[in-house]
Amino acid sequence: MLRIETDARELSGYIRVISMIKSKKRVADHGEVFTPSWMVEAMLDLVKGETERIDSRFLEPACGSGNFLTRVLQRKLAAVELKLESLT
């Protein structure tokens, strides 16, 4: 049996996501949804090593507002800064 545990923070996050969907019809017609920054961070943390590896690549075909690509770039730039600091 699968047991799902959800804490209050997770639950409130899901509620926020649902409330961000402006129109169920729009989602159904276009598949357009907004991914909040806390969810982007959580998803990118699942592949943390890749987001910090300078030579890795990411494809975001449904870019929308660019939340994923922006955070990936910020993480890569932070990795470059750390590498440069270690060289000096």
C-alpha cells in the first residue's frame, strides 16, 4: 500500500498552485500553467548536480515565463563564481 505524507507547507503550496490556474479552460485548451519559484527550486534540487555542472544542457520547450531556465542559469553562474574564487 502506498502511503502519502503531506505536511502543511506542501499542502499550502499545492493550494497556491491550484489558485494560480486562472482558467481551467485555458489549461485544458493550451496546457498553460504557471510554475511557482518554490516548485522550480524543488524540481531543480532533484537534479542539483546537473544544474551546477557548467557544461550540462537543459531543454525547456514550454518556456513560458522562463522560471526554470532563469534558475538554471543562476545556479550555473554561481558555480562559475565559486570555481573562480577557488582559483584566486
